[in-house]
Amino acid sequence: MDRLLLKNAHAVDPSHRVDRKVDLLIEDERIARIGKPISIEGVPTVDLNGLVVAPGFVDIHVHFREPGIEEAETIETGALAAAAGGFTAVACMPNTRPCNDNEFTNGFILHKAKLAKIGVHAIAAITKDEGGEELVDFAALKKSGAVAFSDDGKPVANSRLMRQAIETGKALHMVMIDHCEDPFLFKGGAINEGVFSKRLKVQGIPNAAEEIMVARNIALARLTGGHVHMAHMSTAGSMDLIRHAKKSGVPVTSEVTPHHFTLTDKAVMEYGTNAKMNPPLRSKSDLDAVLKAIADGTVDVIASDHAPHHVSKKNVPLSEAAFGIIGLETSVSLGLDRLVNTGLISMKRFVELYSLNPARILGIQRGIAKGIEANLTILHPTKRIKVDPSKFQSKSRNTPFDQWKLRGCPAGTIYKGEFVWVDQRLIGVSNTK
């Protein structure tokens, strides 16, 4: 019997009304006992005094690039980055090569995922090859292991098709995740439409490109009663639309990224192509609206939108560069620094955003209770760190946060009862997987 005893941990799990110092005994991959004190001779024991233990964090939105773009990331390296970032599970978007729009590709991803150090789940496309013209076989893809559907990177612009997708998702109890973007307003855009796009003489992307599709999706969710999740929201208008929809009982949820609550469109002047993402970084008023929405419950999830790119895709003129940045190894620290340690939200709310809500949306069990699989994220809420991409587990280095000083960090990651990553400076654990 494999056993592990965690001592003096401040456990935080709002779903089970846990917010206290406890000891946790793990046996055969599951939480066997919760209490204080627990003392058992011969069991490997780790003292977590001063650290927070939360239900394992889940990143609902990552790009691991395999199959097809392995020079930027693989399932193996992406999973290592996730574990180092404090995540016990991730959900991979389908814009691989070939696209994950069929049982064969979905099966390939999940087969490779079996070798990963954390749970790697697959999100399948809504339309074939993300082309926006023909729906995939939702039932077959669900049977093959897909946890959700999305054409992420592209919107499903055809509203009739999106209605059919949402209705099918409702029947299958599956969520549709949409990249909210009017393709005609977006076309040719590189960064946020505003003073900096004009200064740099590049085509901008207006807030309306996102907000039009958010409004459309809310209308379709209201019409069908099906669940629509809005990916990486970035504007004040989107936050207002979602807030009103949720108050009206429309089955919608939303996510935001750390870069959208830490950076504005001005960042492109300093970080160049490493500040180019889609949706683009917006204005200061939009950033403030995103923070407000995180605090008041409008936002359900913090997701990294981890988008690794080979240096050749970023070391080009701004208008030609690929969209996206890596985020798995900075997400938690940015959240602790900008959300918890500023007093904007509580640790309970932080755990909901990074663990419980994304797990619920994807149908993954998370929690700190007897009998639940022991997937846990350990945090040092106040440790001061400096971001150093040269030490990242990810294959790629496209981040604007290089050398940023932040307060708070992941200290260890436990998956199925075993440490898969640990910061040895903060936790004395040996023989990790």
C-alpha cells in the first residue's frame, strides 16, 4: 500500500467547507484521512507548515502542439511545465496538425497523455478541421474521451451551426467553448485597436470584435438552454454582458487569463511580439473591468491559454508574428501576486478560480475529502520569486514576464497521491516522480 502523510497543512477547499490546518493521510492514490494530529510510524511524512494545500489546480485552456508542431511543445514537456506551475490537470485545445476533430487524433493525444505526469485531457473541435462549415461527430468524440468541444483559435461564426452544436452539447451534457471573435472585424488585426496600433501603424482589433460574439453566444445559450463557456475574455463590454446574462440565469461561464489582468496594450511597446496575443491586450479600463469581474464572481475560471511558439514564429515583425504566450509556469504566481496578495480576492475564491470551477465545467472531480483521488496543489502564498524562463520546463520561451518579481508561488504538485513536482527550497521531499 502506497502511503504519504502531509502534516500541518493549511487546507483550503470551499466545496467541502475546509479552511483550517490539518494532517492528510494518502493511501493508494486517495485521501484516506483528514484530521489533526495523525501520526503513523513508517509512513513517508512531509511537513507543510506555513503552506496552503488546495484541490489540484486545473487549466482549462492550453495548447500542447502535439501532434504536428512538436518543435514548440509536446504533451510530455507541456505536462512537465504544468506540474511545475502547480497544475494537476490540463485540457488541450484541438488546433493541432492534424486538428483534433476525430476519434483517431483524440485517441492519439490521450494515448500520449497516459505517459504524462499529470492528467492531460483533450478538447475536440466543434467543426471539422475548425473550418466552421461541418460539425464533428460529437457522440463519437465524447465516447473516445473528449471532455469538451471548441474551435479555439477560430470562432464558430455561423450562428445556425453554433446553435446546433450547443443543442447537441446539451443532450450529451458537454460544454461548448467558444473563441469569441467576429472574423470580419478581426481580419488583419495584430494588437488592440487604439493609440498604440496607430502609433505602430498596424491594424487594430476593436473590442466590438469580441463583444459581438459574446452577445451572440449568450443569445444562443438562452435560446437552447445549453452551456456555453466563453474563452479568454478581455473587454469591459464582455464582462458586462456576461454579468447580466448570469444574473438572468443564462447557462454561460467565462474565463480570463493572467496576461489580461496584468498587462495593457501599452506592453507591446516594451515586450514587442511577446505581448501579441489573441484576444489582444486591451486598455487600462478594460483591465480594471476584468479585475472587477474576477472579484464579483462574473469570471468563473483563470486559464493560462498556454501558447508556446518556436522563436522563429516570434522573432519577426509584429504584424507577422504568431499570437500567444506561454503561461503555465507563471499563472499561479501572477494570480497570487495580483489577486490574493493585493486583497482583491480571498484564497477561497482563488481556489475556486484555479481548481473547483474549471474542474466542474469539464466534469473532473477535485476536492479535499475522504475517498477523493489525491490531486493536490501546494502553495507558498507569500514567497517572493523572480521569473526565470531559462529554468522553465516548457520547450518555448515566449513570455513577457521574464525577470518579473512576484509574491507567491506553487511549492509542490501531487498527482494521484505522489509528488510529481516539488520546489526543494520550500518542501523537503525526495524521490519525486
